[in-house]
Amino acid sequence: MRFPRPGPGKRFIGGSEMRGREREWRHVDGLLRTLRRRGGALLVDGEPGAGRSRLLAEAAATASARGISVVQAGVAELGELVPCGVLLQALDLGAEPADDVPVGSVTRLLDRLVAAFDARAPVLAVLDDLHRADPATLKTLHTLHDLLAGRPVGWLLSRSTAVRDGPAAALFDLLERHGAVRTTLAPLSPDAATALAADILGERPDTATQTLVAAAGGNPLLIIELLAGLRDEGLLGTAGPGTPLPARPRAVVRSWIDPLGAESRSLVETAAVFGGSLSFEHAASLLGTTPAALLPAMEESTAAGVLVVTAHGLAFRHELVGDVVATWVPPPVRRALLEQVGVIEEAATGAGPTVADMESTIAEGRLREAERVVRRRLADHGSVTGMAELRSLLAEIMYLTGRGEEAVREAETVLAVPGLPQHVRDRAILVRLYAVTRRRSGGAAAAYANEVVEERSRHGPAATAAALIALATAAREEGRFGDALALAEDARRLTEDARRPAGVGGPERRRYEVCLLTAALLTDVRRLDEARAMLRQARKEMFANGHLAWAADASAVEARAELAEGRLDGASGEAERALDLAGALDTPLSAAEAAAVLAAVALRRGDLREARRHVADPPEGSLETRTRHALLAARITEAKDGPHSAMPLLTGLSWSLSLAMEPTAAPWLVRVALAADDRSAAESVAAAADALSRASPRFPALAASAAHVRGLLDGDRDALARAAEQAADAWARASAEEDLGVALDAAGQREEAVRSLDRALAAYVETGSARDAARIRQRLRGMGVRHRHWNSAKRPASGWDSLTETEYTVSLLVVDGWTNRQIAEQMFISVHTVTFHLRQVYRKLSINSRVELARLAVAQGRVDPGRAQDGRRD
């Protein structure tokens, strides 16, 4: 069947099958762009059906279109007939009699393979399903990677993550340590899965169809075959839970199950009958064996990507697979299994998963599954106390999945029930406190938090810790960072020292929120080593307990710390990881924070279009996230359209609150206000920065920010020098040095000005802040100082890979519709220099106009089809 193309703004990479894989494709594009000059390797992991083969096929086709030779092969399901067969097949060599002789043949084989690669260079080797390859092949691959490292040979290698260990996993780890890039095809996020469904169907899927798509767990192959089957069989709009699934997804599941041995199939079918999670002891008893004897079947079924091991036993990797397998079990067998363990009697009396089971499901990040179980239990429960406890669990799920207002309402419903057990009230209290604190303002929860703290003897440690966190957030919003950290430390100590009864929710779960807030506070005041130590502790405990619900939050905070450190690659990598985790876990609040980091990274690098994309949709998350978003949106607008355009976006922001959320924004706010002739606003920002520094005198970063804004406002060079000396991170130090250099130049102290600007330039370059560095170079050129800042590199004479970085940047801005004058202002170069670079682009690409450039960029996959515009000339 044919699928429609993605809509505007989405990169077209081989159709709907590649929806949600834009990040992975950037890695492919990066490998192909550098392949003519040097080699490289990209390692692709992914579960069965994640789209590894499709990604490799698209990469091979794109490489061929760009004039790169491609050798391509995959290891068959039964493995290789002869050692290194996949390499010989890819290079069309055929086996020689000596090739499979273990002694005395290795050198000859390597010589043949190296010669074959050299004859095709530049060449991309695309090898799929290496988890099936024999050790000899993998050792040869490693050796070839080293032998050909200095030549234009690229490696695009794929393996299934269902096979956790083994020679292929070891090879990937080894290559990664030696510089290879690794990307994992994670399950599609809920938004990407919905978008994929809309691509296939031509419209947004209805609620029933969305429910089925969600059960596919983000697996692209399952989603595509499910929707194609529903359409082929005329079931769209009518299928839902309990409806027989179409033949196409059942065929996919059958292809995963049939290769399993008899014991493994029995285990899978037994797990399907019970749904949810099946303990090892339970499974062994049902199958008439022991847990130890069950291990081979468990290992085979998990290696095939069908089952996963959880803290409570075995569960299906994709709920849809379990639903399909369950239909294969004859009803008499299903009933016999259920009767064997008394499940039918339990269902009749309303029993089922315990509260502890549901709590564990929440903590493990299986939030959608937990919500389904809780709602199902709510429909059958008759006890007022039991209903309240289930509603408190539901409130926590809503809070974690970003539905803060619903979480508050659900928690307040629970708290209105009289005579509840303490642990039920405590859970509702802490959810209410966390949800109100995160989504609205610490001040809105402070009064309630004070009541909880004053009556702490009536509450458990988790509720009291939540109250302390609410008070810490309120103190932070008021600029009292010392008080905020002290309150957060009290909360952390309380959760560490506490001991709770089994089944009520141990304090280790609540400690994650405490650690993450403390790490965020420490990042704000640039105590980054302490922040990272807190994050390491939180992550260690999370993974030790299998509690992944907070994993995206941890990556989002880590991304902010990397950004503050000036490590842009690390910041973007952690932010991308946070987005992947947030999509998989359905925790959108952390996704908004990660998007803000990606926007800040793109802004520093000078990619305004990418920065604008990350702040295109105002977040509905925490007050902190909304404040950061507003400041970033204004900064991007100022960079593109100037200070007068940015000032209206800052209207309505509280300067005190803004600086408490983002203390280092003060100098930029003052600069913009002064440039927009709004001295009153600049003075208000300076007063807020002074108040913040006075309220938290123990933090040099805040004192440096206050000195910086005072130096800008009053032209005080001593204050600017003090700010440069006290700044706690490289980028803030560079910003202060830049403003000091400008002030010294205005005072006629040219030599001192150049030295200060040189220090600023070095710091900007060190932190990867390309846009800021370009601005400094422009100022230095105006002062008669020039710095060489380009690297000589061997490039082909024509084509995209022949373009310098500056030429490439100019070409993309032209495709976006920017005029030469706008490009010059953005890149801090002259209009004549832009014109020169554009002529070079035309010559190297053999084109004559901006329209041809836009068409070529789209045709060769350099930009999204919706990105190109007819460029306007000056």
C-alpha cells in the first residue's frame, strides 16, 4: 500500500515509516556529509520493528544519490553460512577456498576486503542485523574499522536491542568507545505515533483507533500493520478493546513468536492469558517446572523482543502483542489456567492487583498501564476507603503525566473523605502540593505547606517532605536561594531517614523529586559539581529500584547543568534524551524543560530557525518552564528582529520572578531595555538583580549578575570587571568581558578593550557560542583587529560537501527566505561578504538563482520540503 507524505515542516525520509526519526536522521546526514573527507561510523540499536532496516535503506539510497558508493547486506535469521559471509556478500566477492580456513587465512581475507573497500571509496558499508553475525565476522569488522580509519569509508551498522548481550553488543560498545556515534531507535512518543497514524490514514485517528495505536507501545511496524489492516478490513472507527485484531498485525506477531522453542511459546501464551505482569514463581508453577528451569525460555522470549523482565516478573514489551497472543489460547485452556491459581474467584470478589503492585507500576514509568488498571479497579470497587486510595493513585498518575489541574481536583476529592487512613491522606496531600507547586507557583501552595509542616506529627515523612519542597519553591521565587536549599536539604534528609511500612510507598520514591529540585536550585546558582552529585545519587537509586518515572526529569536537569557549563553538545544530547524519555513515559513537563534547553543551544549556535521551532508552542507546564519559555522567545525575537520587537514579549513578566527563575538573564534584559530606549525597565531589572543578590549573599553567581547589570546601567567599568571576575560559568564571564571591552573602547582605552574582547572571544569559542563569537569578531574588525577563525580542510571541488561552514550557513538562510542584508546582520558580516559567499555557493552547486538553490536543497534532503521559500533580494 502507499502512504501519504508527511505534512509541511516534517523531513521526508522515505515515507511514514520514518515518522519520529528526525533526530536519528540527523546522525545519518552528519555521517554522509563528512564521508568524502574522512571515515566514520554510526551504530543503530533498536527493538524488532523499530525501523532499523528502513533507516538503513533510506541512508543507502541517500548516499547513492549523493554519489557515494554503497555496499549493503544483512545477516539472515539463521546466521551466516560461512564466516564473514555478510561482508563478502556486501562486497560481491564470493568466498575463496582459503577464506574459511582458521589458520593462515586471516591476513589474506583482510587484504581482499581492504582492497575491495579502497576500490569503491568513498564508500558507505551498510550492514544490518549484526546480532545474528558470528564472532569471526564481528572481529573482522572491528579490525577493518581500525585499518580503514584514515580513509573515506563509512560504517552504518545495526543490531537488535532484544539481544542484550553477546558479541555484537560488545562490538558496538567497543566501537563507541573509539569514537563511533550511537543512536537508539526508541519507541515512538505518543505524539509521533499519533502523527504516524494521521499520515497513514490521511486524518487524525478517532479515539478507538488511538487506543489501539497506544497498545502498540510506539513500535512503528506494529502501528503501520495495525492501521493498514484496519483499513483493509473496513474496521476503522469500529475497532476497540476486545475487538478481534486484523490479520496484518497478527501476522507480524506470529513472525516474532513462531521461531521460539516450544517451552518459550508456552511461557509467552501463559503470560498472555494473565496480562499485566506474571511472576517467575507463578509462571513456573503454571508450567509445572522451577524458576531456574524456566530461565532458557525466559531468555529466548526476551531476546526475541516479545517479553521484558520487570521488577515483578515478566510482561509483554508491547501490550498489543499480548492481546494477539491471548486470542490463540483456546478458551478451555485459558479457563483451566485461571482456575489453577484462583483468579476467577478473585475477580468475583473484586480482588486483583494490589495497591503495592499499582504503585510499582507507576514508579517504573508504566503510567498508561497503571492508569488503565486503576480506572478498571475504580469501576468495580465498592469500598469508600478503597475508592479513595485508588483515586489518590490516579491523582499521582495525572500529576506525572502533566495533568496538574486534574491531579489537584482528584486529590482534593480524596481529602474530602473523612476518616481516611494516614497513608491515603498523605499521598493525596503530597500530590496536591507537588502539582500546585510545579504548575502554578510556590506561593500558592505555601500556606497549605505551612499547615502540613506545623502538624507534621499527623503526617508521614513523604507528605512533610512535599510541604518542605513547596516552601523551598516559594523561597526560590522570592530570591532566597539559601533558604530554599536549606528547606530542600531538610526534605532530602527526611526522606532518607524515614522508614515506611511495606505496601504504602517507600520514601525512596519521594526522594527523587527532592533530589531533582535540589539539583535544579544548585544549577541556577551555578554550583554545578554539587548539582551533578545530586543527580548521580538520584539516578543511581532510580535505576537500582527500577523507578523510571522520573528519568526524563533527571535528564532535563542534567541538560540545564551542561548548558550552564558551556558544553553545548552535552546539553543537546541530554535534552534529546529527555525528550525521548518524556515521549516514552508520557511525562510532558520534563519535555518542555528539555525543549527550552535545545532552544538555548540553537540560539547560541546561531540557528534561529531551530531555536524558534523549540519554543513555537507555549508550554502548559510549570511556572518555571513558562518563564524560561517567555525569556527565550524574547531573546530569539531580539536576535532576529531587534530589541524593539522583543520588548513587547517581556510585558507582564515580573522581573523579580524572572530573575529568580533565570538569574543570568539580567544583563541581557538590561541591554535590550536600554537599546529599546526603555531606561525605566532597565532600572527595574537592575533593582531586581540587586535585591536577589542581597537576599542570597552567599552565591557569587548572583553577585556577578548584579554587578554586571549595574555596570551596564551606569557605565561602571569597575563593576563590569568585577562581574567578569566573579562569574561562575564561562558564558556569563564572556558576556561580562564583552560589555567591559565595549565600555573600555568607548572610554578610549583601546588596548585594554582589545584584551577584554579577546578574552570574551576565547570563552565564547570554548563554549561553542558561534553567534556570540561572530559578534565579537565583527567588533574587533571594526577596531582593526582580525583573527583567523577558519580551518583548512580538504573538500571536493563541487557539490554540497565542497561548501565551507559559512557558505553552508548562508545557503540555508537563503533557502529560508532571508535577504542578503538580514543574513549579514545575523552573521555579523557585511552584505558584500554575503554576496561573495552566495556566488561561491552557486558556482559549487552549478546553479544560478536562489529559487534553484531552494529546489536543490529540498530535492537532495538538505531541508524539509516546507522550509524552502522564494528568497527575497535586497
